[in-house]
Amino acid sequence: MHHYDGMMEEPDRHRERFLALWRQIAEHYQDYPTLLAFELLNEPHGKLTAQKWNRLLAEAVGVVRRSNPSREIVIGPVGWNSINELASLKLPEPDRHLIVTVHYYNPFQFTHQGAAWVGQQSQQWLGTKWTGTRAEQQAVVRDLDTAIAWAVRHRRPLYLGEFGAYSKADLESRARWTQFVAGEAMRRKIGFGYWEFCSSFGAYDPQGGQWVQPLKEALLKAGGTGSGGSR
């Protein structure tokens, strides 16, 4: 579920609706191949606190399990699926068919420069580059080390469900950052999905009918063909 703003603003009010939706979705797809996975909610945030989300996700998993006892379910922490919020995520411990997802856009002033939805301050970030200095690389390494350490400790598979840099950044920096993040994810055996296919972060240009070659090459060089994907 993407852009479920009501859930973020009034989670208690939307609880029953959320669970009813998942009951219907799960029953509809119960006979689909096992390669189909469910993701309960994209980027929980706002008034959907960690405490409320942990309680709700446990209920939703229970609803799904009535019709899909072993289907993989993707779940991320609050704070927009932040790595820093993994510590607050509580999953139903006996259920081993859960995949934990995180989203990654650090440094934010680079990846979201010029993005209008972030606010006026994003215009001040225009021109920010990512040159791959040791300090820049180490910041990424620390973040992904934090994520994989949590996954190993809790024995949960980890999926980097989103990462990308907005098109207002220079293409060379975007490709350099993309290749480094993807490569570091693969070194830790973290599967990934690039955000996104053909819009403002896109690896494909729909108007030109062709790949944004530096981004395509960055993803393929980092992970090898077939190792990642785009959403």
C-alpha cells in the first residue's frame, strides 16, 4: 500500500479498514505462485508510531496468514523505512516468512536536491555532488553495516526496497552514488530495488525510449545482471 496518508495521520481510525483490505487482498491472491510477495505498507511514518505500527503489523500478518500461511510478507520500520528505526521494529517472532525492507537516500541533501515535495530548502541543495570521497563512502558503509548487523542478529532477510537520487543532481554523481550503494548492498547479500524505473529518479527515459545509460551501467556493474531490480 503506497500513499496511504490516512493511516499516517489517523492510524487508530484506519486500523479496521487496513485489516479488511489485507483480508481481501490476501484471499484474492492466495492461489498465486509463491514468487508473489505482499508488502503491508510503504514507509510508515507520522502519527503511525513504532508502538502503533508494531501492534498493527502483527495483526495484519495474522490476517494474511489465514489464507496465505507461508507467503513472504515484506515489512519495514517506521521513519519512512529508515535504517535508524530498525531497532524499534518488532516482528512476530515465530513467523519466518517475513522479509524486512529499508529505504536509503543518504545523504538526503544530495539525493533530494531540488525535490519540490521536500520543501523550499531543497532548492538550496542544488549543485550538491557525490564524488565518492573516503568520508562519503564510509558514511554509506556505516549505514549498511548497521542494517545488516540488525538482520543477522534477528535472523531476518533484508531487502533494500528503495534507493536512488533525484534527477536534479548531476548524472555523473548519481551514477557514482548508485553504483557504490548497490555494490555495498550486494557485498552484504542485501537484495535491492532501485527507485525507480522511468520517472524523476528513473533509470529509463520514456520520452527517448532508452535507458539512462550511466544509471543502467551503475546498477549492472554493482550487482551483475539479474541481481537487483527497479520499482
